Amino acid sequence: MRISRSWNPMLVPKALLVLAVAFLLAPFIVVLGASFDPATEFHVAFPPRGISLGGYETIPWRYAVATGVSLLVGLSVAVLATLVGTAAAFGLVRGRVVGRETLQAFFRLPVQIPFVVTGAVFLQFYYQLAPLTGVNLLDGIGGLVIAHVFVAIPYSVGSVSAVLARFDPALEEAAEILGATRWGTFCQVTLPIIRPGVMAGAFYAFVVSFGDVPVALFLVAGRWTTLPVQIFQDMQFDFRPSMLAVSSLVAVVSLIAIFGVQKLAGFEVASAREGGKS
């Protein structure tokens, strides 16, 4: 008796999805597993030959200091990029501007320039600016924050613009008819609806800043070194299991943060769509 088997067309997309997820997670799994290996020499062993917390127990203090610098820079960039990007998004979506498509392409320009080129250009710009103004932006984190805001603004503009494009202006008109001021309408109607875009833009700006190496490599020095640059510099000269431990901690915390923000923003986006349709 012949048994007929029906072909499920969804098997191929599902298999590709599994392969894509495995491909993305494989490096993190290797680093996380190798961080528990008891080896103390330059060697990455996966699967680990044993379970040891030696790499985590010997994390140098300089990594904690560098993490603090990265957090300070990342939060500053997230706030500034969100403010500038949100204002730009309102101008692009709702403003009557000439050459809107050109401006939209202009705001995408920073992510199309290699970060190495961006870092080198900002370094030379600060060198030229110091004698003219007497302000040395390379002394501290100011110069790095400005450069990171430059590369992070497109993420904020894109995420806020996407939400504004679906926003129904009739909701604002209804609030003003009921007696709300323009500022009250913005705070109570507009901002809650575009909040998913604002949150996503701020989060991506923080992630881009926190994980950057090419730009920061040109603009940091001494006690203002960021965590990715510190790890990069250490790996050039010597390898320690603590590097795998720090990388694993950053990867796990980042993964948790991404899922948390994505879940929160996803629910808010759904609410915004329903509100716009009602």
C-alpha cells in the first residue's frame, strides 16, 4: 500500500528561520561556554573542559571603570540623539519643507559612512578646532559623545518617523477641540502614541554608542577609555579568560535588554496602531 505524503510549504521557511537563529546565537554560545573553561592560557575551548568561575573572579577593575565610561557616554548619546532625532522627524513628516527626500537621505548619511572614516574625520576636526576656540574636545568624553550623536541620530529619526507616519492627526484635533492646550495635547496625546518610536530610537542610539570601537578608538584615551576599546586594546597584547567573562556578561545583559525593550515597544506599537484606526 502506497502512503501519500503531503508537502508542507512552510517547512522551508521554518528551517531557514531555525538556521538563521542558530547562526546568530552560535558566537554568543561559544563565548559564554568558553568563559567557564578552567584554562588560564591563550586558548578558547568549546565545549569547556570543565566548569570554573576563574575568569569571572579575576575580572580587572579597569573593566568596571571602562563600563562606567561606556554607560555615561551611551546614556548621554541616547538623550541627545533622541531630542535631535525626534525634532527632525517632526519636521520631516509634518513640516512643509522643500527637498524632503534629500533631507531624509542626508539624515541617513552617517550610517552609510564607515565608522573608521567617521572617527578619523572627527579626530582631525577636533585638532583643527582646538587652536581656534581653545576647547579641546579630546580631553574627556565630550568629543566622543558628539561623534556618537552624529552616528546615532539616523536611528532616532527613522524610528520616530515610522510611528509619526501612522499617527492620526485627528486625535490631536479632537484634544484641542475639547480645550487642551498645544503643550497638553503633545504630552497627553502625541507623546504617548509616538513613545514606541522614541524608546526604540533611544535604545538603538545607546546600543550603537555602547558597542562602538572604530569611532571611539580615535577619540578616547587614558581614564576615559570605553569598555569595547579597553577589551580591544587588551586583546592586542595579551589574552585573559576575564575577557571572555566580560564579553559574556555584556552579551547576556544586552540580550535581556533587547527582549525587554522589544516586548514593551511591541505592545505599545500595537496600541498605537489600534488607536490610529479607531
